[in-house]
Amino acid sequence: MDTLSYKTVSGNIATANKQWLLVDAEGQTVGRLASKVSKLIRGKHKVNFTPHADCGDNVIVINAEKVSFSGTKLVNKEYVRYTGYPGGQKITTAQEMLKKHPERLVEKAVKGMLPKNKLGSKLFTNLKVYVGSEHGQEAQKPQVFNLDTLK
């Protein structure tokens, strides 16, 4: 066998073979859910993973309001943002965010685990998070994905 003829195939958008995956967040811990979803979005679970290309799948997360936190993070974890004005620092606890906007809580956790560059911004558009079990991507025929099978 001629071993010199092997070629390393670099994945790109044309060879990505993107799919739509449906993930149920009910009973999942936020951090573990976010790390697994970011792996799916990035494409690290695929054989043709390429670090500099968008080879991952589109992920739909449903039941965002039913996620859980370990320990006392629900009460103690704080999300800090700044409006840009003097005295404009706003602090929100995880409990308040879970009540008002649970989809933002999951989005923020996943976004923090993606690359901090233009590729990360592009990959973030492949995530859709919904409160409740209804979602707007029925036309894409998403496949139900069990996160417990992903390492």
C-alpha cells in the first residue's frame, strides 16, 4: 500500500453536511448542557472537524425554563452588564434571569463556550433557544438528539 498517497482532507462549508438537531433541556444542568451544545454547534463530534470552518450542526434547544443549577448557583450566580453610562452597571442573578428570560440564560452559557472571534459569532447564529416545547423550525425537520450519548 502506498502511504504517500494519503491526503488530509480539510472540511469547509461545502463539505460540512450540516443537520438540524433538537435538544431537550429539561432536567439538564446549565453548564453541562452548554458545553455539549457548543460541541454540537462547533462540529467537534464529527469526523471532519476543522477548527477554522463552520462544520457544526444547527441546534434547537427547547424547554429552556426547565434547566437546573448545581449547588447554590441559582441564588449566588450573577450576570453583570454595563450600559456605558456612569453608574450603569446592572447585576442580575440567575434566579431572576430564569424567571424573566430563560432562553437568554442558556444562550449566554453557550456563547461563553464558543470562540471569541468572527467564527464564534457566526457559530452562535446556529443556535435557537425556545421556552416551552414548541419551536419555529418544524420545516427543517430536526432530529431529536440525546445529549447523554455525547461525551
